[in-house]
Amino acid sequence: MASLARDKDGTKRILFMDAGRKRRTIRLGKVPVKAAESFKAHTEALIVSRALGTPPDPQTTRWLTELSDELHERLARALSWLRPASLTSAPPLRS
């Protein structure tokens, strides 16, 4: 479903097709291969859960909440239905 690309300069990218069959890329930068593979696996889990209309598994949900704001923003840009971290961690509005 998703693939991990390793560029010559050592950076990593996650490549996948969205629901509209458009190629999407998430640039991870210079991260260890294991971290990039983990990111890919969790990204795939989010895509599958969205396609099936089910909530993500608890491990992926926990990973998503522990993700840095920068990586969460990159993921949200690629997965247009995912809310950016700034919106999910914002305090509730008071009336």
C-alpha cells in the first residue's frame, strides 16, 4: 500500500495513493530506517482504518498522539481527512 523511499542524501519518504488515486508523499528527513518503517506501518494502518470506516487500533492512536507537531502536520497535509495537531491539542473554547 505505502512504500518507503530512501534518497541518495539519506532522507526518507513515505509514498502512497490517496482515496482519489493521487500520489502523496510524506517527507521524513534523515531518520533511522526503523523509525521510517514504523511511520510507514502506522500510516498504512490509518489509511486502512479510514477505508474500512473503523477506528484506528490503540497502538496507532497512541503513536499519533505522541507524534511531534511537525510530523503530525506533515501527516495531516498528506491525509487530508486527518486533523492537524494544532487543532486536536487546542484547548476547548469557552462560551
